[in-house]
Amino acid sequence: MTKYLDSIESPKDIKGFSAKQLEELAGELRTFIIESVKETGGHLASSLGMVEVTLALHTVFDSPKDKIIFDVGHQAYAHKILTGRKEQFKTLRQYGGISGFLKPQESEHDIFAAGHCSTSISAGVGIARARDLAGEDFSVVSVIGDGALTGGMAYEALNDAGQAKHKFIIVLNDNAMSIAENVGAIHTYFGGLRSRAGYIRFKREFANLLKKIPYIGNFLYHMVDGLKRRIKYLFVRGVLFEELGFTYIGVVDGHNIRQLTKALEKAKRAGKPVVVHVHTVKGKGYKPAEDDPEKYHGISGCQSTEPKTDVPSNSQVFGNKILELAKNNDKIVTISAAMPKGTGLDVFKEAFPERFFDVGIAEQHGVTMSAGMAAQGFIPVFAVYSSFLQRAYDQVVHDVCMQNLPVIFAVDRAGLVGDDGETHHGVFDISYLSHMPNMTILAPSNREE
């Protein structure tokens, strides 16, 4: 019997909780997630890191009226539990059960389906624009991780969102960066200062005052503005977001309920594009996951985190063979989109680090970069999941096939991927690759092939 968790059926039930009560609830959520995922399997470390952020989001905002859009869904288990799916959680990623990702058919609180990353900002901008066109009034919050922010689509959306000036909030979940204490304090100070309405009004009035000074007003204004920018570049994080048109708040301790709710309240009042930068620990509260977040990113059920046999996977067989070939051919290079271990390239990375390139979660860039290397006489081998390669369809057509460049795509996870559901099924690759010019498809059915 838990003190709070068993009585929560919707986010409304945590309204009015004190910070201390929310902290206790965070501990209950972590225990429940750990015990559940050990049985069903799932994405453990990411969701553990987002517990306090999720509680703060549902405290400050009113879901589903306010739209909270999670990128990917790896980090959304606490959200699912708080939105009435605790009793169903034992069916997570099971046949007929609840999805491991966001699914609008499952709950009105799952605003936008998400299985692939880097989509939440674009979706959020679209929802904010639709809200304003319809004359409605609610908050739109896109939650995105620092890993997903490496995707090019996220930057396209940032560029659009900043200039659009809609009331819109981005919560950047940064779980891979260590920030020095003194720099972090300056960040938090300036982030809070810039988000205050009084400060924004003061900046505008002070600028107008300077400009009114006869003869030298414009000169003084540009001099002060230039000095301010130089100081900001020296000391303040978030300049990238500010230059794109966002108010930047951060860095906020992603495990401090008081700091989180205060920052989100400021963002909610701002009435314009805001980035709230939170720093979290992946796997928070479960030491094995904190020590090795990659291993505990996704685990299988029945408390097992390792394969039950010593038989190598197809990915491992591929990785070992590419390594063997590369020892005799220094033109072979390999490319990964943030999945070296999942695609079997970890052994190649260790043996030939200078010939291994991880481009981050940026499949489009990975394909065209491979084409560039092929154009210079190298043999690029891009190992990528089937459902993620489809994100680079245009680049495969235009940059590889039309130029007849010798890029090898090692398409992993082809076929049905039961646990992860339809967003991860690799069932379209033969369809979308077979009609391309100069493309040869081989579909090995066993390790020997």
C-alpha cells in the first residue's frame, strides 16, 4: 500500500500537493516503475530520470486542456501512471496491453503519437498555431531530450517557433551534461531575470529612453546593446535559444520540485516562446541504471537485462564481419545514428575509432554524409534501424541512388518488433527501397548469409 500513488487516478488528484508530498510521490513512482519494468521490460533509465519533471508539469499545467507533448515516449512512464493507467501498467508492451510510447487512442492525455524522436517541437508549433487560429486559450508544452535535439527536424522547428512568437514552451531534458556550480548559478540567475515581466518592460523602456537622447541616443543604444550581447556570450548559456527568439530559463535542477514548478510557472506566464532547460540524471533513484544508463535504457522482462543464451545476434554477426573486412580494407568506414551497440558496430568503434562516425539522432545527415565519403572513394557502411532509415527517404533517393554512389545500408530490426509496437516495426524497407534506381537489396535469412 502506497501513501499517495494508489489514490491517484488523474493529474487533478495531485493539484494542491505540497512540494514535500510531491517528493514522496516521486519515490513511490520510481519504486512502482522499477518493479513493473523488471517484469514487463521497457525503457527504464529515461523514465526514472523524468519523474520530478513530470510531476511538476502536471502540477503547473492542466492536462488534457493544456497540451503536454512528449518526444519519443521513452521518458513518459510516470506520465502514463499519473493519467489513469497504473492498473494497466502490468500489460506494458504486452499483446493487447498499453504501449511503451505515446498513443492518443490510449488516453486523452497522450496528445501526439511518438515513437521516433525529434518530433515534439514541430507538433507543438502546429498545435499552438491551430489554437491561436481557433481563438482558444491553453498552454502548449513540448518535452524534448538533449539526444533528440541532435535531430535536424528539431532545429527546423526551433527556427520556425522562435520567429512565430506564439505562446509556446519547450522543456529541454538534459541528462548528459555536467555543469559547473558557479556557471550554473549564473545561468539560473539570468534565466529567471529574463523571464520576469518587469525586467522585459525595463529593457524596452530603457532602450526607448536612450534613443531619445539628442545626437548620441542611437549610438549609446547600440553600444549598450552590443556590450550586453558580449557579456551574455561570455557568461550565459542559452544564447542559441535567445538568438532564435526564445526566452531561456535554466539550468534548473530536474529533481528539485520547488525549482521546477517555479520555472514552469514563469514560463507559463511569459506568453511567448520559452525554453526551460532542466538537468536530470538518467536512471535516477536506481543505482545500477545511474551507473550504466545505456544498459538500462531498455531492458527485457522477468528481471533479465542480458540475452539468455550465448548465441550471437544477427547484429553482432554483422558487426564482427564488418570488422573482419575492415582489417584488410582501410577504405571501409562505418556510420551510426546514435545506435552503435544496437546495430553491432560497438566492436568496430573500439577497433577503429578514427573510421567510426556517430552522427547522433540525425539519419538524414548520416545518409548524405555517407554519400560524401563514397564520392571520395571510401566504402561507407551505415547501420541503421529499418523504421529510422525511412526518415531519410529523400536523401537515399537524391544523394545516394541518383548519383549511383556505393553506400551500404545495413538495415537492422527489419520485420515485426512486437514489444515496441507499430512505430518501430521495420516492415516498409523493401517497399520504399526496391523502386529506387541503382539499389540492390539483399535480405539474409540467417547468420551464415
